[in-house]
Amino acid sequence: MSFTKQKDYYSHERSDLLRLLPASIKLEKVLDVGCGCGTTGQYLKNHLTVKEVVGIEMNPEMAQQAKMVLDQVIIGDVQQIDLPFDQRYFDCIICADLLEHLYDPWSVLLKLKNYLKDTGCLLLSVPNVQHWSMIARLLAGSWNYQDEGILDSTHIRFFTRKSLRELIQRSGFQIEKISGAMGKETHLINFLTLRLLSNFFSFRYFVLAKKSNRK
């Protein structure tokens, strides 16, 4: 079965992820890896007054749209391309639902870390494969890929909260904040169960991280 991504797949504005940023933060230069058509970068420029947003996008059609709203867009696979920037150039690097599409997300985070200021931050999100719906599918003997969601047809890697933490730490970052996205009804159930089942109710994790001081 073949899957074709619709244009709206690339146009999600990730203000949900940006909420992890401290209210007092001042960002001047941001790198959005997997920027789609540039809606998140445009939000950064319009609402957080970021001076420069650079995008990386491997879909040429979406990259051309992003060029209309971002300061610069590099077309290519972040796993393969060289970035034309000085080390420690960016205040913030965003990887919104990106790492699960990569063969080697560990190497990519190590690579990106070189372009992040020592005081900068990494913002990322990934789907949670430990979500109850995935367990229900496995119990039913089902693992069918879809156009979007946790079993997106283009997902190569899958993460739980624990394995996500390990990935980030192994790549030389330390987590400042991590939160799970849930529906409103699930939030209530999670509260009533004393948050003991949070790892099964979160369908996506949001992470704010900084460079680790450990050698």
C-alpha cells in the first residue's frame, strides 16, 4: 500500500511545542529542521519577534513555500547535508515530529548540537509508541500503517518516554522539561488514576533540552 502526504501534513503550526519555551526567553536565530511550508517559523517571527528563522526541508514543493515566509530554507535531508553556518550559531533548534523519520536520530542530534549556542535550547516532539491505542492494536494482532499518527507510514524509529530520554542524554543534552499531550477526557482519567498511567495516555511527548555540561 502506498501513502501520499497531503499538503496540510506539512502546514501544522507547532505552537503546542513552543509553549515549553520560558516566557522570558529572547530568541534571535532559530533553526527549524523539517520546517514543512514554514508555518511554525512564521509564527516565531510574527509572535515571538525572532529575527532570523532558517528551515531545513527535504520536500522541494514545501520548501519553496517556506522560502516565502522564512529567511532561508535549505532543501535536503538533514542526515546527509552540510550546514553552512558557524558553530554555535542558533539560539534554538526545533525538531518537531522529526526524529521518528530518521534512520540515525542519535547522529543527527549530535550534529545539530554543534550549531546550538552553549546557552541555547533544543525543542523537539515525538509520538509515543507506548500509547494505549498501540497496545490495543498489538493485542488484536494489528500493526497497520496510516497517513498520519503514531503509525505514520514514514516513521522509521519509535520511542517511549524512557527511550526518548536515553536518546537525548546520549546525544549530549539534558532535559529541562518534558510533557505529554493528551485529549481532554484522557486528562481527566489520568488525574483520577493519580497520573500512574501517564505513559499510556500520552500520544506525543514535548521536550525542552539544553546542552549537557557533562564531559
